Amino acid sequence: MPVERRVNDLVRRMRPDEKLGLLSGKPNNRLGIPELRAVTGVMGVSAKDASGQTIPATAFPANIGIAATWNPGLAEQVGAVVAQQARSMGRGQILGPLITVSRSPLGGDLFETYGEDPFLTSRIASGFIEGVQGEGAIATAIYEGGAFDNRTAREIDLRPLESVVTEAGVWAVTPRVKIAADPWPTLLRSQLGFRGFAVSNGSAEGLSAAEIDDQVRGTLRAMFASGVFDHDARVSAEIESAAHRAIARTAAARSIVLLKNEGGLLPVDPGKLRSIVVFGPNAPVNRMGGGNYTVAARYSDPPLAALRAVFGSRLLTGGVSPGEAANVARSADIAAVFAGTGADSEAESRDRSSLHLPAGLDDLIKAVAKANPHTIVVLTNGSPVAMPWIHDVSAVVEAWFPGEEGGHAIADILTGAGNPSGRLPVTFPARIEDLPAHSAGLYSGYRHFDRAGIAPLFPFGFGLSYTRFEYSDMAVLPSQVQPGQFAEVSVTVRNAGSRPGTETVQLYLHAVRSRSAVERPLNELRAFEQVDLKAGESKRVRFTLTPASTSWFDARSQEWVQDQAEFEVRIGSSSRDVRATGSLTITE
């Protein structure tokens, strides 16, 4: 029978206590409803067995690293692996992804998010959800919440929730913490047409009979649609496969952002290097931030081990103090300092008080850079950090918290086995004083901290490559549209370097003229596309601007409105590196 008939048939047969039992995940043997078991799967499966022991699973890069790939298709592959591993543990529901939009680079849980931009968060989260649900599991979008009738909440906090419901078809949602102004069910059911179920923080206490029936129907729809009724809750001792580890390695490599490469120091040719000396506390371990979403990896080769496998006896390790490190660094061809943070300084339970690295690391980097002009800094961390030494070093690599395959991925990028393609999903401010105050207005510096006269250390969307790309022949057709109409934007991108590489073409809208006094961000990310190009190869990249691309939420009318008269369409390699511009006018 059709799913809705099967759902209505079961609801009609269920007693009130059986409905409450279903909402608690209990099986119903009388009606043949299987148990729905959930497991945390935000950055990989985080689970325990019946004895309380942690079950090892694939540890992927932290979410901020997955966002740095700017690759929804790769997020989909990660989501598929999470679902496969969860199902091998007998779990049919994944508590993930986390779709919170980061509001401050000092947030202790920033590494668990997909960054500061609602559009990027929506795209990456949707890819992850499609991967999970494509493998016959139920994804659960975890959100921060907010008043559904508030412009700030709708355009920032709840925009990813709206996207994963209407575009990715997520089957379950839950607030991250209990919130008084939870928009469910008004927003989800009434406005977005959500057909799944909301996971409550506790029980169904306080729900009316009609609301309980809505939840039961949503749960049954999700179970039928995902196939929970049709496939066995199989349990397997084989959780992780070689294919899973390969995806983790690809994700880690594509998350790495090359921030600086003065004089083309990178990549390092292993065949020509006589010696490399490695410093820093983050070289012998794969770091991860602290929190409930971290994963116990089955194995983990850290950067030092991975580099030693490449360079052998030519790799040396240096002293701990700045003076000792400087003495060792002078005699090496290249010095690499692995710095960053870890669970003791980045955790979801507390925010950071400073952008600076933990005590002593800045001094270590400065001492090594002074002793050796060919110094590389590799950062493993989950959020932006200050770089008072940025002009003293030759290269800076942002590797985030890269997961179990992080060491191999870093070695691949440093030696040229891979070409860095990551882009920043958060702005790196130059100074803490440059951060916008939360009370400064809806968009005063929010998206990408694009405020007049303030230059970030590295802007949102930034990332270098071992090759270079050129943009030409941008077109916006038609350049004038009526409200409700679509427009196509296209541009030609050429790899003008000597190596194959991946460019992330980014499209931003800048409001030029308005028929209303509404405040808009200086730059709004509205589309992006990755293109893989061989040396000398060109491709035409096309984007579609929909009515939603130019709309804003009017709290008075409670509608998305499209009354901005003129936009500058900006295409480039980051929010500040604009390579081509065009115009789009919305007529009355």
C-alpha cells in the first residue's frame, strides 16, 4: 500500500500508550513496528556498546573542516559512511548533522559547526543528509532554534533548517538544547510542510493528542521511507572498511586550506630535500576539540609518523624551548612547526577568551622562523587564531582537526601528492578588537565580518592553490527580471598554471539600491561551484539565481520579499577577491 495508507492504518490501530512508546523509540511487537534506535553521528559515529564501552568508528575531520572542502558531494559521501557504520551497529537513526551557524570565532564549539555562513551551512548539511538517508537511515538535523517570526533568526539561525527540510527532505529535527521559543511545529509543519518528526528533549509531556498523532505519523513516515520496516537491524563486527578510511583521507586532504606560500616553498619535493626538521606539540598527535560529538578512531597516524614515512632519516625533530628549536632549525633545509589547539582549549562547554594560540607557541614559531627563512606553520585547530608571526614565515597551512587520516592528508599536501583546494568557511580576523559586537545591529559586520575599513587577516572563502586561475567573460542573463523570475550567471574559469587543480568559484550579491530602507550584508554568498581543471584547461561555470537569492524576511508581513531594486553580482575566489562583476535589476 502507499506509505500514507500504511501510516494511517497503524495510527488507527495504536493505543495511546503505544503511541507514546513509539515516540520513545520502543518496538511494538503487537503491530510489528520495529525498534528505532538512534546514535550520535555529527562527525562520525559516536556510540557505546551494551557494556558502556566506546565503539571505535571512522573519525572524520571536524565539521569546520568538512565545510572547508566547500564540497556538498564529499559531505554526502561522509554521511553515507556514517549511515553504513550506524546500521552495522543496529542503529537506524542518526543524530546529525549539526546545522548551527557560528556567530563568533571565539565560540568553543565552532569546530562542530559548518562555519559562519547560512548558505554554505545549508549546502554542506544537505549533502550530509542526502548521504545518510540514501543509505536507509534517518538523519536528524540539530539546530539552535530561534523565534520563527524574527528576521535575524529566519535569515541566519533558521535558514539552514528551512533548507534541509525543503531541499534535502530531512526526516527528523531536534533543538540542540531545550528552548522556550522552539519554532516547531508552527514553522516546520505549517509553513515548510515538514512531514517527519521532532525529537523532544525528554518526553511527549505537554503535547496534545493531536500533536502526539502528528509526531507518530511523522515517525512512521520516516521509518517507512527510510526502509526501517523492510531491512533487518543487522549488527556486524566489521564497522570500518578500507573504503571508509579512503573517504576520510580525501575529506581531510580537501579540507586543508593553504593560507600563505611565499616564494612557492610548497610543495616540498621529497626527492630533492636533504633535511626537514619538525617542531611543535601537534606533530605527534591528531588533535580534536572536546565535546559530545567526537569519535573514537580505530587508529590514527599523526602528521609526524606520516611525514617520517615519506622522508625517513632525513626528518629530524627539534627542541621544545624556542632557544633549542632555533639551534636545530638553522641546519635544516626546511623547518615545519605544528601548532594549534586541542580539547583543553577548544570545547563545546566553554568559549575562548583570546584568538591567540596556547602559551608558548607564538614564541616557538617566531624563534624557528628567525633561525630558518624556509619555515612552514601547520595549524591543527578548530577555529580562527591570531598570527603575530605571519610576516616571518614562508608558508601557513590550515589543517583544522583533520580526523584519523589527518597525518596522511597533511603529508600529501605538503609534498604535492595533492593540490590544496580548501577554502575558509569562517573569517580569520586580524585582531580581536575587529570582531563585531552582537548588539551592533542585524548585519553590522555579521556575514564574513565585511565592514568598511576593516581588513581581516584572511577573508571568508579564501584559499590558495599550487596553480592559479583566471576568470573571464562573465554574463548575467537576463540582467533585468521581475519578482519571481530567475536569472543565469555564467563565467569562464581557466587554469593558467602548470599543475591540475580545483577552483571554488563563489558568487556573492551586493545590494546597491533598494526601494525600502532594509539593511543588507555587504556580501551575501548565493552560489558556489567547484571545478577541476587540468593545466591550461577552461570551463564555463553557470549559476542560477532564484527569487530566494535576492529575498529578505520581512518580520512585519511574515513573508520573504523581493523588493531590492539593484544588485551587483560579484564572482571571485573569496568574499574579498572579486574577479568579475555584473548587475541584476529587479523591476517593479
